[in-house]
Amino acid sequence: MLSAETFYLAPLNLDDASSLNSLMISNGKRFQAYLPKTLEQNISESASKAYISKKNKEIKEQSEFTFAIKDKDTHNVAGLVILKNLDWNKKQGEFAYCLGSKYSGNGWMTKSIKAAKAYAFDELGLETLQIIIHKTNKTSIRVAERNGFTWKQTLEKEYVTGKSTLDMELYESKKQT
């Protein structure tokens, strides 16, 4: 899907379980706020194997697409790009993503979303892509904007965290015709 000088984007495989688990645990505080379900599903190496098997099944079923961002030198999982909430009738999907702190600041996520966006439009035939971001997540907002996503609206009480809810910002990109 994408191969850059220092990283590449690829489907997860069972050999990735250890590095995926390590990524999740070492960035637990960072991922807890907005990716608690993904974090929860990767609390051990065996849990990560189950997660990877589930994600590969979802790709085959075309219900969700999860890709690993991998370091070219070590082949360790540095982050994830997830294309979820697919509505094939509306030709619409939503991106969620994360990157380990050790890999941040190098443009990896911006380039990964660019490649995943091209894949979603060109290979999957989607026409609208969305990213839902909390207004305080400036880094994620920059990734979205650098990839041509524009702010559409505030989604009130969109995200549930324990006993409270957060308003989230909807960013969208439409396929150019």
C-alpha cells in the first residue's frame, strides 16, 4: 500500500503480535483517551494475536480495514490506521489512527493517511471519508488538514468516556471527480 524511506503500511500479521502489544502498552496513557477499545484488545501478546486475527477477518469481509505502520529497519508496529464505520450504500468510511510517541513528528501519520485515503477512494470506491477528532488534539487536526480534510461540524456528546461525554469535531474529505 505504501512504502516510504523509513516506514511502510501493511496489513497486520500474527508475527506482529509482540510489537503491537508493546506499542499499545508503552503508549497506554497516550492511547487511552481516544482508542480505549483498541488498547483494551491488546493488553497481552495473546490478546494482540486475537486482535490481529479479528482484523484480518474484517478485511476479508470488507467490514473494517486495519493497517500497521511499520518501521522499515525493525519491522516493528509503530502505529495503526483503521478505516471503520463503513457504509457501502453511502460510499463512506471513517479513519481512526494512532502512532507511538517514539515515531511522532516525522510525517509518518500524514503520509500514512494520504496513502490510506488514496486506497479508500481508488481501490474501495468510497466517496466520502471522515475523521472525528477532539478539538484539543491539535496534532490529529493537522494530519487531517494536511490530507485535505475540512472541518464540517461539532458533534455534540459524540464520544463517551466513562461517565461523561465529549463534543467532537467532524472533518471530511470527498473524492474529487
